[in-house]
Amino acid sequence: MNHPHRLNAAILGIGVALVQVLPAQSLTKVEVSKIAQGITVMIQSAQNPRNSGSGIIIKRDGETYTVLTSYHVVQNSPAYRVLTPDKKQHPIIQGSIQPLPGVDLALVQFKSAGAYSVAKIGDSAQSPSGSTSFVAGFPGTNEVGTEPEYYFTSGEIAANGSRPHKDGYTLAYSNQTLPGMSGGPVLNEQGEVIGIHGRGERADLLQNPRLRNDIAVLKTEFNYAIPINTFLALAPQVNKTLALRIPSPSVPSAPKADDFVLQADEKYNTGDLKGAIADLGQAIRLDPKSAVAYRNRGFVRNELGDKQGAIADYGQAIRVDPKNAVTYANRGNVRRALGDKQGAIADLDQAIRLDPKFAVAYNNRGFFRNELGDKQGAIADYDQAIRLNPKFAGTYANRGRLRYQLGDKQGAITDYDQAIRLDPKSAVAYANRGNVRRGLGDKQGAIADYDQAIRLDPKSAVAYRNRGFVRNQLGDKQGAIADYDQAIRLDPKSAVAYRYRGNARRALRDNLGAIADYDQAIRLDPTIAAVYNSRGNTRSELGDEQRAIADYDKAIRLDPKFAAAYNNRGLSRRTLRDNLGAIADYDQAIRLDPKIADAYNNRGFARRALGDKQGAIIDWQKAAALYKAQGNEALYRKVIELLQEINRP
């Protein structure tokens, strides 16, 4: 963004003397964190404290302190306040917000009689890819935490470009960051500020919505800063009286590999995936040992559907940098997509060995274990992911789904509730909670969840389909059909949506429309036994018993344990006066499901037709007992009437 040159009176005439410090011996992580905590402040909107960011103190002049931050932190409110490390609040001096030209940086000032540390400035050009980086800041407050909490994380530089990029962001690193840390410092191992953090890719969120939404993926592992050298070069344009000792690194005559890596990421974010591939290829030509270029190209190739190319790139990244957990985790996702679930698990195991605190890896391994049937192992992985990152909404959603599969519906609801608290915009969590509520008999609660899922994601075919299912159960057949119509418009290849719409049409006696839907469902997926059974029922209602029997035959071939299909075929056979064939079908239905009252009832009719009065009485007595136990009073009374009739002299 290009910011206007506004020279506010409050900052004119103030000399900011930033002294370049030569690199010293590396400090420990604890020592760097202590330095960062002393120079890092929180910046809050006075009107809305949740609108917050971070900054660093770069100058003290008497009681006036100057803070460097990201411009987007201070551009949307007329009044801000600074919270210093001692948790005291200081209003920003009116008129002191000073944006730097062409980059996402700004200077602000506050007054205090307190003594606060001033940042030591490093040379950002001396932090190449692979060097250690630290980021500090204050994540924004929320309904859980209302007090500012200092957050400090370590990682490494992923790319340090030499060419201008959008808003000045040319320094990329692997540190995980949180919203509210914009404007905070990026430091080197000497505790010197080498950049101002301003943009982050949330590693704790589920992966790109164009892909799956139940497996987490780190796209490029990039978070971004504006190098401190950029600030040093631009500061004199804000105020010519600033006294700065500016490092003068040599300017390369041609772009570096890192520049193409950064440019590729920008293209990816605008949807130009093929352009990103081209730039990453150029980065690799310039630096054949750029692990980040191979890793990122692997990600983009996977998204473009080139999974074998992705595997090859991840393999090359691992050869160059065998200690990067992200590469193994992402390769595991591709292997799983290719059907190599054991290979996927092996990659996740290695990612966890390399980084035992890698919450995303535990989440993904849990998902893979669940697919392999290791549900207890999956629960253990989800539990560990949540211990490592209690704010990982996706893991709660995944654990909720698994708990539902294991029959723990209340535990599933608890997990989905937490997922929604952490991510109120998760349409998937609402839709899945709706499924659990439906399973618990809370149909109105399910409808409310599906409604919210659709508001959040109007293109969620699954949410429309499931809401249609519940509407159908509630007797709103027309509303159900409207939902199935929309689900089919959004996903014309959904065999399930056609099947459900067929059921609703049949309930409305639109048997020809139902047949058309079942036909389409079978064309899309010829392996669903229930669709053949439903089409058989509809054909039987239309009087086409031979074709109905053919459908039941197919349903039974697909699912030899489908008791209802045997019962229904028995009905068609009895209609065709094949009572012996019908009895054989009822016998099998009862063997498969001894509580199928309809089969006993129907077998009683077939036995009576064959003159087996006693057999009919026994079947109807059993049917009556089952209907009564199941609460079906209407059929219970009808069978009692049959027994009374057959027992009359």
C-alpha cells in the first residue's frame, strides 16, 4: 500500500539516533526473550481494545518514547494507547502517528516518566535463509483472556529477499505467530531487531479451503516481516533530522532465489498457481539446494493435482534439509491421498520425532489412524494435539467426529461446541454438530446448526443435503426437496442427494420423479444397495414387480446382510403368488434381523395363503409382540385383529 507523506508536527525535530551494533556472541533463547519482552509494547484502540497490535520502543528522548509498528495496526482508529512491559497504559500523543512511505510501517509516540528499554538494531541483510529467528508480540485479547499476554516463538529465516515486494515484506520465517503480533519485533540470535512482523499464515488453522477441511496443512510456513534495513533507509524521508547510521550492504545486480520464492508466494495467494510453479522453478535453478523452494513447489503441485510431482519435490526438500518436520507432514498428506496410508503414518511419525510439539502433525496422524481403524490411537493423537495447542479448533472438530463414530454423542457435542467457540466461522463444525444433534433426536437443534452452516458457507452442498434430510423427517417434504435441489445444483455428482430427493418425491407420491432420481443416483454411484432397494419399492408401488425384484436382487448382491431387501423381495414374490419364494426371503430377513417385525407379519400372510394356519398364528403373535415393544400401536392393533380373525371358529 502507498501511504501519504504526512509530516505531523509532534514528530518534527526529534532526532532518532539508531546505532548499528556489530554482531556479538549468540545469546540463549531465554536471554533473547528477556530482551524482546523489555522492548515490546501492545498498541490498543482506545475505543475497541480488541483491535490491537504490537510495536517496539526504538527511541527515548526525555519522557517521550518513539515506537515502531506496522501501519495497519494504527490506521483505523482516532485514538490509541500503548501498554508498556510494566502493564501501564499511556495514550499515544495526538498527531504522532507517522506512516513511512510505500511500506506497512509507522512511528508513534507516547510520554512516560518510566524507564523502558530501547531496541538494539541489527543488520537484516546478515540474516540469510536458515539462520535463527525469534518473534515477539502480544496476541489480541478475547472473551477468554482480557489481559495482554506476551508471546515469544523461535524459528528460522525461510527467505530474505533483495527486491521490493508488496508493502515492503521481504523477510519470511517459520515462526508461528498469532493475530495481534503485527508490529512486533523479529530478532536474531544477538537479540537485535532485524524486522517488524506484520503478516502471518495461521499454522493452527485447517488447510486451504480449496482442499480438505479436516486435515491441517502448512502451506509455505511463511510469516512475514519488513526488514529493519528498509526502515533505516526510509526513516530520513519522514524526518531529515533523524540521525541514523545505516548499513550499506551490497546490492545484487540480479534477483536472488529468495526473491523468486517470495514472488511465488505472492502469486499463489492471488490464485496464480502456475505462475508460482514457474517462479519456484527459477528459484531452484538459481539455488538447487533451496529446500524451501522444493517444499513450496511440492505444495503447489499437490494442489494442482500433480501428486507424483509433489512427492518428488518433498523428497528433494528432505534430501537437502532432512530435519524439517513440515516437509514430512505435508508429504504424508500426499501419500495418504495416493492411498499409501502406512507411508503417510511413517511421515507423520518422523515429523513428530523431529518436532514433538508439532500439534498439526498429531492432528493429521490422528486423522490417518482413524481411517486405518485405529480409533483409540487417533483419540490419543487428537488429545495430544489439543494439549499442545488448546486453541486448535480443527482438532476439536476431528475428535468430535470420531467420538460420534464411537457412540459418544455428548462428548462429540462438547468438542464441536469448543471448536465453534474457537472458530465461530467454521461452517463445517456447525454442520457436523447438526449431525450429532440429529442423532440425539434434537431435530430443531440440528436444523439451527445447518442454517448457520449455510449462512457461513452458502456453497455447502452437504449442509443443504443434511438439512433436507431432517426436514424430510419432520414432515416438511417440500422444504426437503428445495434443500436437495440446492445441494444438487452445488454438487451435481452427489448420488446421496439424488437418493434423498427420490425418497422425498416418493413420499409425495411422485413415483416417476423418484424413479428418475434413483436412476441418476445409480448412474453416479452403482454401489449403494439402499438406492436399489428404494427403487425396487417404488417400482413395486407402480405395479412393476418383476423389475422391483431385479432391484432387490441387486441390493442383496451388493449387501448380502440387507434384511429389509429380503423382506421387500418377499413382498413382491408374494404379490406374484410365489409364496414359497416369499417365505424363503422372510426366513432370511429374520435370520439377519430377528427383530424385524414386518418380516414376521408378512410371513404370516404367506403361510396362511399356503394353508399353514398354525404357522401364520405363530408369526403374527411374534409380530404383535415386536410391534408392541417397538411402540408401533397401529400395526400392533392390526395384527391382533388378524389373530382374532384367524382364531374364529
